[in-house]
Amino acid sequence: MVWLADRLFSVRTTRDASFNYLPGQFARIGLKSKPDLAEPDVWRAYSMVTHPLETELEFYCVVVPDGQFSPLLEQQPVGAPIWVERQSFGFLTLDRFTPADSLWLVATGTGISAFLPMLESSDIWQQFKTVVLVHGVRTPDELAYRDSIESLVEQRQDASGGKLKYLPICSQAALNGPNRITSLYENDTLESLANEPLNPEQSRIMLCGNPAMVTEMRNLLSLDGFAAGRRGVLGTLAVENYW
Ligand SMILES: Cc1cc2nc3c(=O)[nH]c(=O)nc-3n(C[C@H](O)[C@H](O)[C@H](O)COP(=O)(O)OP(=O)(O)OC[C@H]3O[C@@H](n4cnc5c(N)ncnc54)[C@H](O)[C@@H]3O)c2cc1C
Ligand SMILES: NC(=O)c1ccc[n+]([C@@H]2O[C@H](COP(=O)([O-])OP(=O)(O)OC[C@H]3O[C@@H](n4cnc5c(N)ncnc54)[C@H](OP(=O)(O)O)[C@@H]3O)[C@@H](O)[C@H]2O)c1
């Protein structure tokens, strides 16, 4: 699936029966940089978009123009082999948190990948009354998976258990100046857009994607009392950097 030509796409692979993971985890996927190589020689981390109950794997990918891996992945024809390491990795999972009123899932760019399988898991709707999905991108055409997220928002209106709120944020298409997740948090706009409080007493929060966003948001959230779990004590904040 191509979301934005030469820039954003998704790939599907078969899934080995022995490959298990939790929503939010990632795999290492490999490619041969030259067809005559016996083994894949370039490997990168990619979050699974699909829920673990699905029989295939899907990955959502950006093309980094000078990158070693992502342009190669984009050029693979349908049916070409892609290697998936048997082990899954990562701690951005729902078991990081005790139940709370709301769960905030905050992503930039392809960071949304990690959150998509969580929305398909029944646990999340038992654990939280509201889930707020915040997706920060440059322009509206980068809002991949928007239709499926919006239809899930509608489905959750009628379902028992938690509701889903979706906040797409476009940094370079804002009418009133810069529109980054960090500034919207600082001036309390995120809470008002979601009509949902965001504090460590009532909320849990996950951050995923651009490391600068993760660091800045983490610093701001720490000032407001959010903290990552430590030494077996569950926290109110969990993060994953994509580079
Ligand atoms: C835990 C984890 C999960 C990841 N999941 C995904 C995923 O689901 N989808 C995905 O596309 N990438 C994901 N990545 C990034 C991915 O592993 C590669 O870095 C990316 O595909 C680019 O590879 P490359 O060799 O072309 O460039 P690299 O040499 O790996 O990266 C070059 C530069 O490109 C930029 N960059 C790298 N990745 C991204 C990105 N995802 N978005 C924006 N800029 C980026 C950074 O500035 C980086 O320094 C993940 C990384 C980690 C650590
Ligand atoms: N320069 C360009 O126009 C351009 C266009 C396409 C792709 N690229 C390259 O393509 C790659 C992927 O780009 P991408 O757009 O998918 O990912 P990205 O660079 O991580 O940007 C995704 C979103 O995160 C925001 N962001 C970045 N740093 C932040 C911070 N510290 N706090 C809060 N929000 C922050 C960006 O806002 P801002 O828009 O405010 O940065 C953007 O809305 C990168 O390597 C990039 O250099 C560049």
C-alpha cells in the first residue's frame, strides 16, 4: 500500500507460526543489499502494525532518501523475500501501566505503527475509559491509517467499554503558526482538543517516534509529575525512540 508516493508505504509479509509479540513491540527485518548475497546484510527495527492474532505482518514505513534500508525496502517487488528475526523486542506495551481513566498514545510520523495494534486489542478498552490517539505529522496527506482510525472511533461510540478520541496534528499546515505536539501540550491545547484531562493521577501516556519530540515531551511531562516505571514499579509514562 502506498500512502504517499516515494515517501510513505506499508508492506505485508507472511508470519512464521513461531513469531509471537505483544501489541507495541517491534521486529528486526532484513534485506539483501545485493541479489547475489547468501544472507540478508541490512537489518532495521520496525513496529508491527498488525495485531498478534492476525496471520500476516504489516509494517508502516517512511523512505529516508539517503538511508541504507528504507529506499531498498521500497524498491522490493511484490513477492520478494523479506527476513523477519524470530525474536520480538520492546517495552512499549499495555502491561507497563496500572488501569487509569485515560491512556494517551502520542506519536510522530511512523511512530503511530506501535499504537495501531493496541487499538485492536480488547484489553485496552477494559483498562481505560478513554484512549486519546495523537498523531503529529507535517501535512494532512501524511495522516496514514486515518480512515481506519476514524472508523474505529465510530465503532467505539456504540461499543461497551472505553471510547477512542483521535487528534491528528499537522505541523506545517496550521493556520496560526507552528503546531507541534509539544507546544500544544505546553499551552494546554491538547487537553482542550481532546476534552480530556491529562495528568498523572488520571492518565497514562506513551510517546513514540522522533527522538527530539520524545525527549522534549518527556521533560515537559516530568515537570507535571509523570514518570517512567523503575525496578518493577509501574509508571505513568512509557517511550520508544525510532532513531
Ligand atoms: C524500535 C524502533 C522501531 C521502529 N519502527 C519503525 C517503523 O515502524 N516504521 C519506520 O518507517 N521506521 C521505523 N523505525 C526506523 C527504522 O528502523 C529505520 O531507521 C528507518 O527505516 C530508516 O532506515 P534507513 O537505513 O533508510 O535510514 P537510517 O540510516 O536508519 O536512518 C537515517 C536517518 O533517517 C531518519 N529516520 C529514520 N527512521 C525514521 C522514521 N521512522 N521516521 C522519520 N525519520 C526517520 C533519522 O534522522 C535517521 O537518523 C524504527 C526504529 C526503532 C529503533
Ligand atoms: N524537510 C522536509 O520538508 C522533509 C520532508 C519530508 C521528509 N523529510 C525527511 O524525511 C524523514 C522523515 O520525516 P517525517 O516527517 O516522517 O518525520 P519527522 O521529521 O520526525 O516529523 C514528524 C512530525 O514530528 C514533528 N516534530 C519533529 N521534531 C519535533 C519535536 N522536537 N517536538 C515536537 N514535534 C516534532 C514534525 O514537526 P515539524 O514539521 O515542525 O518539524 C512533524 O510534524 C526525515 O529524515 C526528514 O528529514 C524532510
